[in-house]
Amino acid sequence: MKRLAALVVSLLACGGGSAEVAPSASPSAAPAASSSAAASTTAATSDAHVIPGGCAGGGSDPCVPDPKFVRRLCNGSFPDVGLLLMSKSMPFTHAYLRGDVDGWNAEGASARARLKFDEEVLVLEKRTSNSGGMQVSGSGGYEVMRWDGNCYTLDEGQVTTRRPPAPKSAPIAWRYLESATKDGLLGDDHVKAAYDKRNHECKGAVSGDVTLTCQKADEALSAAVVGAVRNGATVPTPQHVP
């Protein structure tokens, strides 16, 4: 009987020991899952705030940014991002207006504007019209961005990729640019000279009833910014991005 009792106690002790093993595996598995979820969340957050530097899908005809980025860009106001996308280092396709156009945005929130003949824009997306699931030839168009960062929807026949001798640009509102962008652009001699003249002529005024000379100086500053970016001036990565 003593041997039988000892055997029962021994079996119970072994059974109790094996029951305590399972919980130790659970805590180690939980942090792994949590870590994986955190990494996924971080990646998603990071991707939402990265300015693309290459053609979507590896294509180049036309070379356009990532479509998800374009949706975010065209639903807000990002003048600094506009300058960076237009910069010489970016590979995206540029186009030019064949004539004056009353611009509107079918994809987002940009205000209506008058786009001018020979104005330079950046191609963001090639649009196609569908009828019963089939593409209708010749009825597509483009989502484009002006130099000021605003998006507009144009018909295919309203733009050309042939660069005119003197392409125009949308006006750049200096007062809306981030401080880092301004500081970077002021490293260009032409921008600095235009900025100093604008300050002298406008005497601190940024809007409202200004003199004709102030207005001209403002336009000259805008032109100097566009010229500098076209010629390769470095545009810092903005803090405020889509």
C-alpha cells in the first residue's frame, strides 16, 4: 500500500508540473505578435508621409507619382511639396497648356483657376473614361499640378509634352512657404535679390491694397523662385506633406 501511495503521489506531482509549462509559452508569443503589429502600423504611418521620388509602377510614359500619394496631395494645399515635385531632381513628366483653360479639380479640393497658354504643369495621373467596363479611346485626360501645388483636371487635347520656348508658371505665394523652404531658396542669388527688392518695394505688405511696383516685385520674386527650381536649386523636404 505504501508503494501504491508513493506511486500515486509521484504521478500527481508529474501531472501538476506539466500543467504549468503552457502559460510560459504564451507570454513569449504575445510580444512577438504585438511587435509585428507595431511594425506594420509604423510602416503604414511612414508610407503616408513619404514624397515619392520615382515613377509609379516603374513606368515612365508618363512618369507619375504613386496614385495614393496623388489622392492625398490633391485633397489639400501643399505649396512646398509642389516646388519639390517640380524640382530638376524629380523624374515626373511635365506638360504645357495648349491654350487658356478654366481649371477645376475632379479629384479633390483645389479652387477654380485660369490656367494660361504655355503654362507648365506636372502630370500626376493619366485618366481614362470607361463605358460598360471598356476604355473609350480618345476620351481620357490628365490630373495635373500647377507650380503652386494645386491640382487640376485637364482633357488630353488641352496639354502637350512639347516644351515651349518660354513656359509660364502659376504664381508662387512666398508668404505661404515654410521657413526651411524659404531659407533654402534664399541661397540662390537671384531669389535673394528679388526677395530684397520685394521687401523694399512692399514695405512689409503681404496682401490687400499694394502699389503697382510692389505687385511687380512680388511677380519677380515668384519668377525667381521658379527659375531657381528649374535650374536645380535644392528644395528641402517639407514638414507638411500629404
